Amino acid sequence: MLKQMDLEITTSSNINMKTNNSYTIHKTKYDEIKSKYFKIKENYTYTKKMENMILTSQREESQNSLHSNKIQLQIEDKCVITGIKTVEKLETAKRSAIYLENISKNVMVDLENQTEKLSSINTKINLLNASIGTSTSLISKIMNREYRHKLFIGIFSATLVTLFIMILYSRS
């Protein structure tokens, strides 16, 4: 539009030289309007730049707040996940402890039963030792009697034989 105005002023001034005075008036008004236009345009671009900077900073702030919220949520998620994992580990440890406790109770019962069996076996062995001791003394008594009996039979046989021989010599 400014170019069109400038073109009209210059073409109209060339046509009418008489209106040279009007040319200068129009030219000065044109220059004033042109300078106002450039100032307005400059203010407009400055305002647009400021708006863009403000919008950009607001976006960055919202992105930063979103990012910080996201980080906070991630941290909270990690805490929740860690808590869940810890609870699961504790439950696993508790189950293992209960399982080991049951096994140890069973082992204790088995040990008590085996102790009772060993005690009864020990009592039987002691009775057998006592029986073997009496059996040994009985066997040694029997062997002594047998030895005496053999000795007695031997002496008796020797005496009989001697008597028999004496009887035979005496008859002969």
C-alpha cells in the first residue's frame, strides 16, 4: 500500500507541476505514515518475539514440570516396584523359614525316635553282656567238671586196667 501511495504521489507530481506544493505536503505525510508504519511494524515484530519467548518459556516450564512430574512418577514407580520386590523377597524368606522349621521339627522327632531305639538297644546289649558273662562262667564251670570227670574216668580206667592186669598175672 505504501508503494502504491508513493507511486501515485510521484506520478501525480509529474503530471501537475503546478501542484508542487501539494506534492511536498503529500510527500511529508507519506514519509510520516511510512515512518509510523515501520515503527508499528517494529513494535509488532517485537511484541511477536516477546510472545514467542513467553510461550517458549511457558512450554519449557510446562515440559520441565512434566519432566519433573514424570521423573517423580518414575521414582515413585521404582519405589513401589522396589517395595513389591522387597515384600516378595520377605514372603519367600518367610516360606523358606517355615519350610526349614518343619524339616527341623521332623528331624528332631526322628532323632528322638532313634535315641529311644538306641537306648533300648543299649539296654539289650547290656543284658546280653550280663548273659554272656554268666554263660562264660557256666561254660568254664562245665569245662572244669568235664576235666575232672575225664581225670576221674582216666584214673578209674587206669586203676581198672591195672587191676585187670594184676588179676591176670595172679592167675597165671
